[in-house]
Amino acid sequence: MAYKTVGKAVPRLEGAEKVTGQTRYAADIDVPDALWAKLLRSPLPHARILKVDSSQATQLPGVHAVISGADIPLVLTGLRMKDMPVLARDRVRYVGEPVAAVAAVSPEIAEEALNLIDVQYEELPFVTDPLAAIRPGAPLLHDNPAAYKNAPERSTELPNVQSLGQWSRGDVEAGLQKATRVFEHTFRTPLGFHAYIEPHACMVRIDERSQIEVWASNKSPFTLRDRLARDLNLDAKNIRVHILPVGGDFGGKTSVIEAPICYFLAERAGKPVKLVLNYAEDLAAAPHRHPAVITLRTGVARDGRLCALQAKVIFSGGAYAALKANAEVTVQGPRRVASYYRIPAIQVETLCAYTNQVSCTQTRTPGSPQVVFAMESQIDIIARELSMDPVAFRRKNLLNDGDSSPFGQKLQNILAHETLEKAVAASGWKKPKAKNVGRGVAVYERPSGAGRSGAAITIESDGRVTVLVGVPDVGPGIHTVVQQIVSEVLEVKRERVNVRVEDTDSSPYDSGTGGSKSTNSVGHAGYQAASEIKEKIIALAAARIGCKPEDIKAEKGRYITPGRKRISFDELMRLAVEENQSPITHLSVYEPSRAAITSFAAQVAEVEVDPATGQVKVKKLTTVHDAGRVLNRLTYQGQVDGGVVTGLGFALMEDNLVVDGKIATANLGEFKIPSAADVPKLTTLLMESPTGPVPFQGKAIGEIPNVPTAAAVANAIADAVGVRIFDLPLTSEKIHAELSKR
């Protein structure tokens, strides 16, 4: 079927405002009489707080409020698990933890006041390695973590356990015993950072009626409202969160911690309070990606078929579990390890440990980049040990349509082989290579997420259509896709559909972005609202004409009324508004549901390695995606490009080094992320078919392209110079050291 707007490369709805600087982010919001907040942070990774003396700071002219943990109620916050104090009270558990906060008339005065606060500490032993953290005798970060509100169940005597998970299917020990060969390898991935452009920012205003307004760089405004109410024992009806554009997220903009600090300062000062972190603070203290230690034991039969997999993954969760949307979300990521292979017996054990580092949160496919780097690297190792081509080995073991995943899930329309074959063909896999040039392949699959979303549509008397949604713009272009969907359903020009957001009092509820769910959730809400209001329009227009709704027939892009009069849907809308005697409105709420449909991806990296230095140059990267129907080719390609670059950073350079308990990469000069010069030739190929779960049969893309990249690059390096690196990033120093051993 040919569509008018769906499937086209439609320009971004918000693009003009962004490139002209008109878009207002949280840090751009100005409120009369607002004070500036600054945070005093711990210089130690673990210490007992003996004394906080803020008397000199409170006397500084221009300072309106100074608070420490002892000055506010004992509040433990968290997206789910409540284990993080608003301000450290008795102990600090990582370098950068907020100990006190100041509100003053200017940032400079607030900064000066911080220097006048005297904090005395008693240093305590600290632990930053997750394996060391769970050994008997390790320094304890929390005396009784199981007692925290919403703490997940844990059946272990190990110390410093945030959460754990265990899953199995089939007899793994029997499978490993029957295997001709058993391979065991351990891989490591580092502490990472989301590297969004916009730092965290928040403003809170409390009026004389105790009504609370919040402006924040947050991707889930309704979640922020509800959790702020629960944590601070407030009435959610008295909290209004303004829905603002977010300057990059990747999982890092769900935190609620800035809002409580601003709330307590505003309450004490009697004025609005604004807190904007600088980038050094974000790098040192905002939530990060979990480091991981992944051990895989894989059994292989004589014919090269996988017969058993045992996976153990230890995550470093940081000082608190509070910044995870679900305390178990990351430890569940490995549950889908090797989910695209036929494995008759599997056992997965995951554990997230408390460590004296910045707290960790979900990051662009929680847990998957770490685990897929390990799994797809080991698959290559096994193939080469068996003297098999890595592609041929994967062909032998990938799921076929009708197969069950390792944990028994029956998926529809399995296209694992097709994506792999397309990537192999397009990349020139079998073409001759120059010396020190290698090619590596990796595969992945991920389903579309789902969440609760609403959309309210209004048809104006002049034919304009307004769609009110509750999801912020975080970059991928969800408002543009909603505009396309509504335009397509209502058969009106895209330019006449205006998509807007307001605040949590006025916009329909939305569970927020994340989990590759926006197009599925918000798209379905828009699709339902448009479809249902279309029925209203036809019914009202029929009443105006003097016929039954079923007497109006759609035919070749027009509508036939009794007497064979052909009219457009625009005319039907005009008649309906006349009959209604006012604009027509309709609200639709989409309740989440998951289909057994996933999306497959395959990537091939081609690299050149300088044997004298170990320097890696990624020459070409081919990425193939089982895309369903692409709704917007421009935004879809943007997600692919951005995802691949994120994957390259994870593979080659990103590492928040923790030295003596302190992050050493506290600025973007030290924390390396890819620039335009690092981006190779990128070839994107799409396998399109109307098989997806989202409106018009699309599939998720946001969190897929970044996952297989690191393994593809690692495998290419091994192919180029025979060096296997087991810990990310794949730096020239590590490669050179391995080459030197020869």
C-alpha cells in the first residue's frame, strides 16, 4: 500500500527551532527572583561524616539558604529502590556525592559559599572493583541493603549485593559434559558515560499555596512528578512538571535527585531555585553505565553446534541502586545473552555489586552492549579454534523461523540469517584484504519496548489538527513520527498537524522515553486517537448531511456520500465541526502490550591495525537491520548513525578511569568520545517488510545499532593481526602490548 507520509524522509518537526537556537532547555528557563544552587561534593570515596559547619556560609551576603543532610528530613530517594539520601547524612560512599547545598543570588556567590562550609571526615576503606566488593571481608557500603524500600529479593550471603538474578533452561552440566569442547573466557567492560550534550539542570518554584512547579532535563516528566511526591511525602496533585526538550539522554536523564535538592532549598529560601551542573560534575557524579565482568563457558558439539552455555555476569552498580528505573533492569539484560542462537541448555547468573564509585543507571540497552561484546567475541574465538569461518559458524547456530530462543520464547518472523547474509554480501566479506586489515562480524536482536502513553487530538474549525502528547523531545524525533501517523490516518497534509506538549497537569500521561518504546507506545496512542476521532468525524458529518455513518464510503482517496457526491476528508471535517458547533476533541490511551516480534541486526567492521603502534583505524562498517516498515527514513537513519558512533566509542575509547576511588576523566578532554574524524564509511542496509508491532508495522531501532559494534571491531582486530583483546576499550596500548609479547 502506498502512503502519503509514512515511509518518507520527513524533515524534523522541531528541527528549525533547534538549529536557530530557539529551543529552550531546562538551563534556559528564567523565573523572576530565582536563586542559583551549587553543591558541595565529597572528595573521598568512603568516609564517615563527623561534622558539617555551614555557619560562615550562611552569613555570606547574597546567600539565602544552606542545607546539609542534618537540616532536612531523612529522605531516601530512588526511581524504584530507595537507598540514596538527598544529601549524604552519616557517610559518603563515592567521590562527588552531594554533602551540602547552597542557594544564592548568583552562581559566583553560591560557589564562594561552598568554600566556607567546613566538613570533617573520618576516612573508611573503599572498594571499586565489583569482584573485590563481593568477597568476604570487603568494606561494607550499606549495613542492611535488603531493608531498603523496594529492594529486590536476594538469596546470598555475599556482601555488597544490590541485586541478583538466576535463570536456567535445560540441563547445562549434562550439555557441557557431552560437548566435544568447552570454551571458557572472561571479558571486562569499563565504567561509561552517556555523553549527552546538555548537562543535568533543574528549577523548582513553590508558590504561596504550596503548589510546586518543576522544570528539569528529564525524559519522564510524569515519573519525576510521581516519584518526587512519593519520596518527599507530597501530594502529586500539587506538583506540576513542565515538559521540556531534553538535550540528549541515552538512559541518563531519569534521575530525580536534583529536584529534591532544589525543593528543600526553595522551601527554606522562599524563592525559586535553579541548579545547573557543569560538565565536570556530570562526568564525575551523574549516573553512568555499569562496568561488567562477564565469564562465559560454552560447550560445542563435534559438528560445530552450540550445545550449552553458562554465563556469569558481575556488574559494578556504584554506591546506590536508586538511579535504576528498576533495581534489576541491568542484571536482567544478560538473560537475553545469545538470544539469537539455538542453545538447548543455558544458565545465566548475574549480580550487581555496591562499589565506591558513582552510581550506575540504564544506558542505551541496559546490559546488552557488555554481554554482546563478550558473547560475539567468544563466538569468533570458538569458530577460529574449530578452523571454521566465523560467518559459517554463525550460520550453523543462528535461529531459524520456528525455533525457540534459548529460554524458550517463540518469536515471529525470525530474520537472523537474512540480516547476516545481507551484511556479509554488502561488506565484501570474502574479498581479498591487504596486510594488517581484518574483518569482523557480530549479530544481535532486540524487540520493541512498550509503555503507557496518551494522545489528545483536537480538530479546529479551520481544519487544523492539534495533537497533545506527554512525551518530551529527547532527540530521535518522536513528535515528527506522531505527526506523520496522525496525518496519514486523518488524510490531511502533514503541515496541518501540530504536535505539542505542555505539562503534567495538561498533557496526557506518558511513561517516558526509553527501552526502544516511544514509536510503539506514543505512536500507538496517536494512531488510536486519530482512528477514533475519525469515526467521530464521519458520524458527525453524516448527521450534518442527513445520512447514516455507514452510508459514507471511502473510495480512491475520496469519500462517497449518498447521491454519489465525492468529497474530501477535509470537507467531512468541516461538516463535522459545524455539526458539533465547536472543535472536536478526543483522548486515547495506549496500554502496553508486547508481541513476540523482535528485530535482528548484523554488523561487519573492517579495520586496519598499525603493528608498530597498535593503532586501529576503522575503515568501513556495514550495518544491516530487520526494520519492519520504516516510518521516517531521515530519523531512522539518524538513529542508526548515532547508534553506530556510540558503539564505536564504547569499543575504542570510552573509559571513565577510577584512580584511588576518583574518576580521572573529569572533562571531555580526558574522557574521549568519537568525533567526526573517527567515523568510518558507514553502509546501512534495511530489510523492510510489514511485520513490526508499531503502527504501520514498524520496528524499534533506537537501542539496536550500538550493541554489536564493539564485538565486530574486536573480531576484526583479531582477524587483522591475530590479537584478541578481552577488555574494552580496544586501545592501541593494549594491542601493542599483546603484539609485543610475540
